[in-house]
Amino acid sequence: MTLPLIPLATVRHHHLARHRLCETPTGAGKGQDLHQLMQDLTFVQLDSISTVARAHHMILHARRTNYRPKALDKLMSDRLAFEHWTHDASVIDMDNFGHWKLKFARDAVTLKARYKNWRRDGYEEKFNTVLKRIADHGPCCSSDVGADEKKGSGGWWDWHPSKTALEYLWRSGKLSVTHRQGFRKFYDLTERVIPQPYLNMQYLPEETIAHTCTTALDCLGFATAGEIAAFWDIITPAEAKQWCADELAAGQLIEVELETAQGKPRRSFARPRVLEVPLMEPTKRIRILSPFDPALRDRKRTERLFGFHYRIEVFVPEAKRQYGYYVFPVLEGDRLIGRIDMKADRARGVMAVRAFWPEAGLRMGSGRIKALTTAIERTARLSAVTDTEFAPDWIR
């Protein structure tokens, strides 16, 4: 059977619309407006690097220019979102908490096996001590526990047993992150962090599988079973594949062929009437995106949709970097037009722009340069710096 071929422009349009990158990024960027945005995105990935601003702040700012970091802190303190792992550490809309119980249970098993290979022994004996300390004295961070334990000398991941216990108890659901100071997590008993209605929600595994697959497909528009499984990273690829097969048999999914930037069609799943959903045309505004923006996180998907090859060079020796330590993709309308290397010099109050590399064939006329400069100035305000400074040869 010949499957319908969806043009690349249509696929890209759906992808950006579902990631809230078609509309003009106006709105309050706080309170109910921010909560609705979080519900639509379902989660934003956390990252510790703040060359310009942390990833989660840049993700939200790209969609709400008025957004400032305190607004997400307020959302967390109001318990409208919680922090845990998807494919990485993330802030997740609270409506999903009940389904995380399946992940808690699975992580409790898989982390024990993993920790045998790359954590020091003795952390399991610290569970009761850590839980009692928090129960009696309130939230704590990793530096508040294990005072009598030998600190690691093997690098970033060489944790002392009590720190490992904290992390394990969080990942398995006994503890929750109540807040952060800087980027340091503070943990409390989950029943003191998560509101009772969400804490009491119970789902069967098959209900969580259906929920994660449905929300993933809703956010992606078109997806393979593997992409659906990877979106949340709660369920296995086999479970996502079986869900797709069952939904296809029930007429709740169709198979389509997606045109790609490389010209090779890719078979994917979609809802039967996906093309009937009215979409807003992408604004022409230029936005500077986080490398961990949910629209770009899947690097291979980004290449298929936009013909844009992106890799983070943080761990690449400086002499071998093609672009820079931490460069940011730049979106204009429905195209990724290049990448920019810039850094917030907070001591001087300046956004220092080192280089912008346009994609091949992109014409950098005065209008586009002005629009890009405006986007840089907007991002500078998020970073709490007031001026911009451009290297003489910044447009490469």
C-alpha cells in the first residue's frame, strides 16, 4: 500500500507549532500564562551551563520574551511543576506526576545495577539515616549529609555514600526536590512536596504507557515508535512499538511517509486527522535557542527536518572545536539559519558576541543583521546584562 507523503514544509510546520515556536513570543511569561506554556510543552530540560542563561530559562524565553527566571521558581514553589528525569533532569508539569510512579519503580531496580559499576559501595546503608535526617530536620542538600564520610577524589561523579543515597531516594520517588539554591538541589520527603491529589494518583502500567505515548505523539505530531519512547524515556521501545501497533489496528493511528531534508522518506505514525488541525503560520522573528530546546533535542530529527547538523563541543578540546564551547542555534521563521557563539560577561554587564555562522547560502543583508541583533539584545535582557559587544569579524 502506498502511504501518503507529507511535504517537508508541512512536517516542519507541525513540529514547530507543537513546540510553540510558530506564534509571536508575547504574553506575561509568568503565572497562569507560564503554567499553560509548561502544560503544552510538558517539560523543559535543566542544564547547569549558564554561558548566556541556563537551558530551561532560554527554552521558556524563546516562547515568552517577558519570561524571567523567578517566574519558574514561583511555578515550582506553587507546586504546579516538579523536578525529575525524563531523558535528562527536567522540570515537568505536575499533571504527569502520577505516571512517574512507574519510572520510580523501574529506576529503583535499574539504578542499583548501574551504581554497582560506577558508585562507591555503602550507599544503601545510608537510606534510613538520610530519610530520618530529612524527616526530623527538614530539607537538605548533599553537603548536609555524610559529614564523616570520605569525599571522592575520582572526579565529578565520585560521590560519597550519603550523596548517592540522596540521589537514589530521589530517583526512586522517596524524596523530591523542594527547591534549588543556585543549581544545588534541596530534597524533602515526597509527601511534603507533592500536593495530595497528585500524590494519591494511581495508574496501571498500561495506563502510563498510553499516557506517555499519547502525550509524546501530541508534542511531536509525527513520530516513529522509537521517537515516542525516547520523548519521556519512561517506557521501553518495545512498549511504545506495541502501543503503536495496537492503536494502528484500532484505527487511532495511521502510517505516513515524511519528506526529509535528505530526500529519503521516513515512515512514521500520526493521528488520522492530523493535517486537519489549523496551524498558525510561523512568525518571521529570529529566536536564539538553547541547544537543549525540546524542538532540537533529538539531533537526528533536527537534521531530517531542517538539514541542520548540530553537536555540542563542550567536551571537545578547544583546538579541535569547529565553532565554539557552547554555541546556540538560531531560528528564523521555520528555518534554522545558523549558530551563534556569545557569552554574558556579567562583571561588565555585556553580552559579548564572538561569531555568527550563517548556514550555507543564507544571505546576511542589513535587515536580517538588524533582526539578529535585536534577538541578541532580547537574550541579553534575560541574562541581566545591559549592553552588547560584537567582535569585528562576528559574521563569519
